Amino acid sequence: MTRRHYNKMAAAIVLILAFGLPLVVRSATYLHILVLLYFYAYLTTSWNLVGGFAGVLPLGHAAFVGIGAYTSTILYLQYGISPWIGMLVGGVLASFVGVLIGLPTFKMRGAYFALATLAFAEGIRVMVENIDRLGPFVLNGPRGLQIPPLKLGLGNLVFASKEPYYYIILLMLLAVLALTWVIARSKLGYYLNAGGEEPDAAMALGVNVARSKLTAMAMSSFLTALAGAFYAQFTLYIHPKSVISLDLSFEIAFIALIGGRGSIAGPVLGALLLRPVSDFSRIYFGDTLPGLHLVIFGVVLILVMIFQPRGLQEPLTRAYNRLLDRLAPGQTKELGT
């Protein structure tokens, strides 16, 4: 067997395990944790399109989660529009807002860009938290919006059990990973990498760095908003601090940085390692030590940046390649993820 055969076999095993988990895990609590794990892996992979490949550090992606969540929920509650349609409308709106943010902020570099995106997200949260009604749309201020679980079914994206949510977010994650894989091997991916590492050299070679980053920002914002709409239907209740909080923006960035930004597997590995820590710390220490999960994330991030600055995916990829060397010796190594 060749290395490619082993790679396909490993991918098939992972897919079988992922799709078969609900048949083994019957606990609603653990299924809830798994749904959130995939949700954060999806969010971080979407963030990675601009925060990884483009070489910048956006810290305001919670704003796009909030745009998707509030758009789909308002359209569903006030106008009876299916959350699937609201999801797409929220994605388009978030993409438009992402481009508006990117036009001035992509001219900044380093910490200035991160601070600008952070300030924007916090501004959106404060605005939503202090407005009960925006024109004909009811935001309900800090009280948030609650979705009554009266009409169950796929059309309304409301289910009585966790299994349908599990498979929907799993399919969303697989789709965004496939899209990331295609982009990483496309002309846009090469432009983003070149513009992120050496923007001046890339522009000297004729690469339109600004347009490439804006394209990535629009795609990332759109995909992130889809996750926000899913989260609203999953929890059936949203408020500004749950979907537009700084905590959420920081968690997305921490997971990517620890897992390995700019790689395909990094965001998923980061979510697999860190989300259980976050969930269980909230379950057992949420009342006595609120915010403990962010402290843990910060400590892990410091250690990773010192010992593995390219993220945890790098040593895991090396270990996987060494295993393939033993199983298929003498063959040319394929490009790692």
C-alpha cells in the first residue's frame, strides 16, 4: 500500500467514527459537548481563512456570529422565514460587513489590525445590548431573543434530540474543511500566503494582496455567520453576551493559534484538545471560578508559542509521517496538512 492509500484509510476511519459516535454516545450532555466541539472547530476553520492564510489576527469574529444569529432569529420570529433562508441572509449581510471592516483595517499591520477588529466587535455588542428595536426589527436589548420550540422539524431547524444537530454541524464542518483544502491549493491560497508572509514582495510580483485579503474576509464572515444561525437554533436563546462577546472572539483565535493557524488540521486539533477543557471547567468550576477556561487557554497558548510556535499540528504531523515511513518506506512524502 502507498502513502496515499494509508491517508485515505485514515480519513475513512475518522469519518466512520465521527458519523457513528451518536450510536454509541447516548448521553444528551456528551452529545451537547460534541456538538459544541464541532461548532468551535467550524468557527475556527472559518476564521483560519483570513486569520491563518492571510497572516493577520482578527479578534472580532464574534460580531459575525452575532449577525448570523440575530438575522436568522429575527426573520424566523417576526416574519416566519425558515432559518435556512435566514442563515443565508445573515451570511450575505456578515460578508458585506466583513468587507466594510476590511477596507480600512487591512491597511493596518500587527496589533493595530487586531485592536481595530476587537473594537468593532465590542461596539456591535454594546449597540445590540442597548437597543430594543432597530427600525422594524426587535432586538430586545440585553434580554435577548428566545425561540419557542413549538414547530419541530428540519424545515425549522428545531429538534427534540441532539442527534440531528450533531449531524448538521458535522456536515457543515466537513464542508468548510473541504473548502479550505481547495482554497489552500488554489491561486487565492497562494496569494494569501504570499501576502501574509511578505506583502511587499508579493505586491512587487503583481499580487493584489488587498483584494485577496478582502475575498478571504468576505468568505470567512459568510461562513462564520452560518455558524451563528445554527447556534441560535441549537440553543433556542441568544443574547449579546452569548454570541457577540469578547470571550467568543478570543476562544476562536486561541484555538487556531494553539492548534496551528494557516493549516487545515490545526483548527480541528485545537478544538478537539481545548473545547473539552472549556466545557468541563465551566461545568465544575463555572460558579466558583468563572472565566477559568480562558486562563487555561492563555497558559496553554504561552507554552505552545514557546515550544511549538507553529502549533500542535506540527509535532502531530511529524509523528503521523514517521508512522507512514514505517508502513510505506522509501516513498516520496506528500505535503502535510
